[in-house]
Amino acid sequence: MAVRTAAAIAHPNIAFIKYWGNKDDLLRLPLNGSISMNLGTLHTRTIVSFRDELRCDTLKINGKEISGEALIRVRNFLQIIRSMSTENRFASVESINNFPIGAGIASSAAAFAALALAGSTAAGMELSEAECSRLARRGSGSACRSVPAGYSEWLAGEDDLSSLSVSIAAQDYWDLIDLIIIVSENHKKVGSTAGHALAATSPFQHSRVLSAPERLQECREAIQNRDFNRLADVSEKDCTMMHAVMMTQKPPLFYWEPLSLEIMKTIMEWRKDGIPCFATLDAGPNVHIICPASVSMALQPRLEKIAGVKEIIRSNIGGSAVLV
Ligand code: DP6
């Protein structure tokens, strides 16, 4: 049979309302919904080919052959694609990131969104956006938010069918910028998957999950009304709540470095002084500074002057995962 190939591009995303903890770890059904924006300047481009001659699935990232856990995760994902389609051959997967690998920017969301689209297409399927988002979720939860365009909400849902992301505003609806301050380039010692599984050991997780619907509503309205201060307040609060859970899990996860905290406090002061900006962190020490595009040019040099800040990556808002 002929080689079947497809390629896709997807962007990473940064969450305003965070995903932390699952009601089903295997299906990646989250305990609470989440909201994010896609990072348009950054992307992963992935090409998938199903071939007769392969004796196992293979994975290359940025030109380098990958083995170990990352390969197993991709193989398990390709297995899901094969079980959904008539394709039963092994595949080669080649991924290229346009952002520095090891910069501590989570790449699994972009990776599995691109792999879901390219893989399902190469296997002969034409998935709807919702179906593709559901599939991406199986590879990495936050990847389901990278499938639709712009501002994306992951509807927690009840089961595999109902847990998926939808776009709540297009990328040109509100021109926000993410200035990502690289605090550490070290790979995280404990990744998200292991972290989610232990979230319930924090005494704060239950109340965080219980109150998430209020913050989701607040965040949705802030985006719809382009109300920056409302978005800033609810996002910072949600981020701190997630990290409070992380820090009180067993064993505890401390992702913040002293410089992360220093930047967060500086940003809060600047906002009090009337500069529209806020900070949010995922499962790592890098700080994402969100601000309107109109102030980002003036803000960036100010951030560069904070002692210890070496590198800032700038991104606008991105569109959906697309075939190329
Ligand atoms: C802290 O989607 O990376 O970034 O499903 O195990 O791949 P897996 O987890 P992942 O978790 C993301 C956690 C977060 C918050 C968020 O992006 O919502």
C-alpha cells in the first residue's frame, strides 16, 4: 500500500483558568474546565507517515531520534488513531518546534494538537474540530485547547464524548500579547502528568475545583467584554490557587523560583500603578506576562531591566491547528 502522509501546525497555549487534576487520568477527563489563549508566534509542525516497511512507530523531534517515555506516549497515541481508523500500519512522526527546545516552554499541547490533526488525516479520517480536540486531549489534556482558534475553553464534560474545547473568541477579537520570561531552561523534574495524578492529596484541591465555575464565568465575561482588569484579577487568583494546590500536594511541587516570585510581585505593583499587565505560571518557573498589544512595546524593555531576566519570548495570539 502507498505511504499515507499528512502534516499539521499547532500552537502552544497559556491558560488563564488552569487545568489541574483529572476525574479520569487515562482518558484525561479534567475535574474543572479551563480557558486559554493560543500563542501564535510559537508553533510545532508535525508530519506523520504510515508506511509498509516500518516495524515500529518512530519519533524525531527537531531532527533528533527520540526513545524512552516520550516515544511510548506517542506510540500509545498512534494506537488510539489506529483503533479509530482502517489504518493499521506503523508510522513515522517528525516534529519541529520553532521555539527553543528546553526553554522550559511546555510543548506537549502544541505537539499533541498537531499530532492529532496530522495523524488522523494521514490515517484517512476527516475529523471535525470537536473530534480532533477530543483526540488531542487523550495525548495531553491542554492540547485539546490548542485545536480551536484564539481564546479557547475546555468544557470539562462528563465522558470522552463531552470533554473538548471550543473557541470562545477569535484571535483578532482582542489583541493581547504574552511576554514569556525564561527564568530557567531546566527540564522540570516532575511533569504535569505525574502532578495531576497527585492533585487530590492537597487539602485545597477540593475547594479550588468547587469554585472553578465562578472563575470560568468571570474569565469568559472578561474576554467577551475585553475587560483587562477583570481578566487580570481572575487569572492571577486562579494561578495562585493552582500553585497553592501544587505546593501542598504529597510530595509537594514547588515550581516557583525566587525570580518568578520577584517578577510576579513587580507586575502586581505595576498594575496598581495603572499599567495593564498580569502574570501567570504553568507547571514551571517561567513567567508569562499578559498585556494588551498597545502597551507591550513599552513594557518589554522595562521587564528586561529586572535583575536576573535574560531572555523574553514574545508571542501574539494564534489561530487553530491547521493542515499544511
Ligand atoms: C499547569 O496538559 O501538560 O499547564 O495532560 O498530563 O499532558 P497532561 O498535562 P498538561 O497539564 C497542563 C497543566 C498546566 C495548566 C494548564 O495549562 O491548564
